[in-house]
Amino acid sequence: MAYENILFDVTDGVATITMNRNDTRNALSWAMADDISDALDRLGDARVLVITGAGKGFCSGGDLGTKVPEGLTRGQVLQNGLMQSVNPMLLKIDALNIPVIAAVNGAAAGAGAPLALAADLVIAADSAFFLMAFANVGLVPDAGGSWVLSRLIGKARAMQMILLAERISAAQAVDWGMIYKAVPDDQLAAETATLARKLADGPTLAYGLMRKALLAGLESDLDSALTTEAVGQGIAGASKDCDEAIAAFMAKRAPVFRGE
């Protein structure tokens, strides 16, 4: 399906959503969020998802050019757009049963920063940066920024990013434990493809269970986390991928996972 604001492709188990609004450095409009949300419903047999941006930026944040209809305030427009378009899209990403990679090819600013950080693995070009720019325009963090930052980097650094609106370089983001990896700009595409291929060829069912257990563990007590792990292990242990891995181990060969 063709979209107005994104490019979407599924090839050999790798789904790629590319934000594609070059005139705005891929600003996150409500329409773009709706396009991404629709694409998330069409992943089919994809075993990994890559989210990236076209051109020189990942996502410059919310589209400040959004018109305010007569009779509404800008605040009402923002709240409605977040509740109707952006938040449902982010919840769909959270609920996926496959790993998610964000390939950050430039600025991840405003809502673009938490959108990138919603991924399981974030790989960024050396020239990329993360900027919680909301304070610069008199707004508060959205797109999950207030939720994800403190969980990744702690209260002090999250407050630094939110209140001071400082650029955090790719290298600094790695040092803080905020992202997985930073690579030279000209190697981002190749590094992302290698990582996506590794995950697409892996035990997809187990990956999905790992993802859900880790996310649930952030909000649960130890007893609940242990139960979630045990239930997940019961499902994974009964999978064809587990049977294949054990057979391959015994035969001293590499396993061939099918995501089953």
C-alpha cells in the first residue's frame, strides 16, 4: 500500500517504516502517525521492524505548522491529535511481538526522540542527536517522553534533557545507556541491515516473549516478573524453534529458526 507520509516495505522478514516528509525533516504530523499506525497493522510475516527517516533527519518533532481551527485552542488541537493519532500508534509499537530497531540518521527532536527510544534497539549515526525540545516552544514532553527517559537514564539526566533542552549526541546517548550503538554515518544503513537480518533469522517467538516480559518487568514486582518468565518459558519451550535449537546443539550445527 502506498502512503503519503511514509515509505513501507516488507522484504525477507524485515519490515521497514521510513518517515518521508523531507520538507519538514520528517515532522510527526497526525497524518504521519496515522500512516505509521496503519502500516503496523500490515506487518504480516515480518520478523523484525526497522523505523527510520528519509533524508537528513530522523524526525524533527511534532509538526508546528498544524493549523488551529476556529473555536479551538492550540492546546486542544495538540491534546486531540496526541490522543487520537500519536498515542495509539505508540501503543501499537509497544504491543508488537517482534523486535523493533530505530535507525536514527539525524536529528531526533521533540516527539522524534521518544519515538526513537520506543524501539528495543536504537542505532544512531555519529552525527545524530536527541533533543527534547519541548521547553523551547513552551510545551511539555509527549509521545511517551516523560515515561521512557527516566526508565532509560534516571531522573537526573531525564530532567536535564527535559528542562534544559540540551542536545545529546549519539556518543553521549551511548555513554548514558540511552541507546544501543553509534556508528559512522556512512555505515548506518549497513549496520542496521546486519542487525535486522540477525534478528529476522532468530527465534522470533522467543524474542516477542522476551520483549513483553522485559517491558512488563518495568512495572511489576519480583513475584509477578517471575511468573511472567515462567509462563513465557512454557510457551517458548514448546516451540519448534526451541526443538530446532536443541537438535542443532546436539548435532553441533547452527540452528535454523523459523519464528515458530
